[in-house]
Amino acid sequence: MDSLNYLAGYPESIRQQVATLIKQETLGKLLLSRYPVPHGYTTDKMLYQFASGLKNESMKNAQQVSKVCYDNKIQVIKHALGTHTAISRIQGGKLKAKAEIRIANVFKLSAEPLLRMIVVHELAHLKEKDHNKTFYNLCCHMEPNYHQLEFDTRLYLTYLDKFGPLY
């Protein structure tokens, strides 16, 4: 079961259940029953609008995000599904910090709830840099099903590794 890289932190019983789904080739059916259609945010502009909407809904006082885009250079294998960066630039003699979020290109064809989980995760980093209790509380505030969606995202990535695109 060493091929279940995305589920390394989960108990052996969960990993065994997923291995059984893979062996029976029913993991795709399970994912499609939960997430029957891919999202429609296929361009960087649409992704930016989606992320800005989530931010404005739940984090009105947080720093504005200047850029949100898909990035084909993000290596999902290296456990990065998205990145957040603060870039400092000089504008008119003042130092301005700009927040950028980049989402792994593999999520262009995922279900909307899975994309939302990634965006929520990266938005939460605007207020809390570390993966601590406060960070995960913020994630759950923005997306009440955050932990289930995180697990399902790991199932989705496992499926992609084993069988290729779901949609």
C-alpha cells in the first residue's frame, strides 16, 4: 500500500478500504457519485473571481488577493496543491505587499467542491501562516465540510495517479 502517497497520514484501516476500492476499480464511481460534474472555472480570470468571492464572503477584513491563477509548475507529488505568496513591490515610493495564490493545474478539471477546498486553504494562509488549530478553524469557518473535502481531494489525486482523468 505504499502507492497511496496522498493518504500516508490516515489510519491503516482507511488506507485498506481505499486499496479495496482501487482493486475493485470502484473508486471512480464513488467520486463521480459525490462529484458528478467538473467545475467551470477554467481560466485564470474565472478562478480569480471565484477565489475573490469566497474571500469577500468569509474574510472581509483580510488582505486583498492581487492574483489567482492555475500553475502547471506546481508538483502535486511534492504535496503542494496550491501556493500562496506575498510579493513586495515598490509603488510610488511605498512598499506594497501583494498576495498571490497559485493552484495546481490538475484542478482545472476537478469538481467545484474540491477546488473550493484548495482555494479556502490558500485563503486561510492570508491570516494564519502555519497549519495549526487556528488555521484549520478558519478553514472550517469558510467551508464547514473542509476535512471531508480534503480527504476526497486525496482520493481524487489517488484516482488520477492510478487511472488518469476522472472527467
